[in-house]
Amino acid sequence: MQLPSYLQLFQSGELARRVEQAMRRLRQCDLCPHSCGVNRLEGEVGFCATGAHPVVNDTMPHFGEESVLVGSGGSGAIFFSHCTMACIFCQTHDISQRGQGTEIDSSRLAELMLLLQSDGCHNINLITPTHVVPQILAAVQLAAAEGLHLPLVYNTSSYETLTTLELLADVVDIYLADFKFWHKSTARELCGVEDYPTVAREALKKMQQQVGNLHLDDKGLATSGLLVRHLVLPGYLRDTARVLDFIAREISVHTYVNLMGHYRPCGQAQHHPVLNRTLRASEYHAARQKALEVGLHRLDQTHVHLYEHFFSPDE
């Protein structure tokens, strides 16, 4: 069995140095592109509304992720509360925007990782982790000392700074990365973060550079690499087309891509003139056809058969 690379960093002492480096950045926080500059170690909060300690909403063996992450034992999900984005259609807005959860320290976070490992999970799936990278690194340091050996999945919106991603080099095994929008106007309208497309493109390039294409073991489970998700939104297929073209041209035609078709109006999207309905079958099939046209051939099939239950009738 291939051991995660963070164990080498732990043994060499490099992981401890990364923890110290990351924690220093909390004094004038610049972990995400908002670069709020607040002293989170003293309880100040910026855009993410998180201070010195992470807030966790839930942990569990998760069987709703891609099959390459789930296997027979599930993906060991840790849901962090708050977010660096404010998408009006977020399907977990109670967690990401209202911050529902319990504040814990890195020691407890390490315990949760080890519990998920003992439950038989195949990986540790860090969901919405960007704003708590220092605390995660500290927890991995503690958990590695107690026998953690599962691959780490960094489940991100891709609104990441390159300097934060550099902290994660050889720590994260699998990047599970969204690429939400292509156009600045779409990003400004739907999440209030106009620079998202530019930031995400550079972040995805960095992730690919670090971990390469998704690698599966002989059981079909992901052990390392990049997996890109794109939620197809009703009425925004022009963004989808450009996103898929970018992945094929600038990342790799061998990128493992999950084109998600389960959109439903949540949060403020219920009042949006375009997003106030589910996807049409014709829209989803057009997105998949575009992916094939640009050469993407590793398209996830895990939930495709369920999407018809979400689709609106075609006009």
C-alpha cells in the first residue's frame, strides 16, 4: 500500500515547520484571496467569520461522494463551517454561511481523523477547508504521530491563493476541486467574488502541478491526483463550455471530471430569475457532449442515473 506523502514530511520535521509557518499567517490572515489581514489568533474574524479554532458541523463516513472516493468503507468526511465564498445557490448554506457547528481545537480535529480511520474510511475528506489550513496541518501533525495513514482529500471551491496551496504540497494527496464559473460577471452575480474565475484557473494549475492526474489503485479507489467538479447551472451553459475547454487545454484531457446535474434552487437562488428552477435534461446532456467534444474522457458516472429525478421538463 502506498503511504501518503505527509508521513515523510512528518518524519523529516518539515510538517512541523509548515504548521509554524501557517499559524504565523493567522496573525494577519491572508490564507484566502480576501486577505482580510485580521489577527485570528486574538479572536478577530474576517470574511470567513472564523477565529483561532475551526468550527465543525459534522463528521461521518460519507457514501454520497464519487465512487472512486467512497469504495466500501466511505469517505471520511469532516464538514467545516463557514466559507470563503458566498454563493447564492449554496446547498449547504446553513453550514457555509450561517456557520452552524461546534468550535474545536486541532487536538480534537486529530482525534476525529483517527476515528474516521478506525471506522474503515478510505480517506480523510476535508470539506471547505481553505480558511482553516493551519489548524488542519496542526491536526495532521498530531494524528500522524498516532498512526494516521489515510490519503488526505482537500475538498475546495478552488478560491485559493498559491501561497496557501504551497503549504499543502506533499501534504494533500487528492484535490477535489470545484470550478464553478468562467466569466467574471457570473461570479460577481452569483457569489459576489468577481476574481473567482482568474483565481480558480491558477489554483487548478497549481493543484495539477502538485498531484497530477487522478490515480486509482487496483480496487478503483483514488490514491492521489486531481478530481475536478463542475455543477451545471440552468441558464449558464456558456460558463460550462468555457470551463470544460479550459480543463482540456490547460490542465489535461485525462483530468477526472464530475459534471454534476443535481442542481436545485437553495438559499437565495429560489428568488433568482434564472436559477429558480432545476436543470433540464437537454442542458445536462449538452454539457456532457461538450466535455466529450473537447477530449475529456474520464467523466464520473457515480450519480448520473439519479439526475433524471432532479431535471425540469424540457420546453
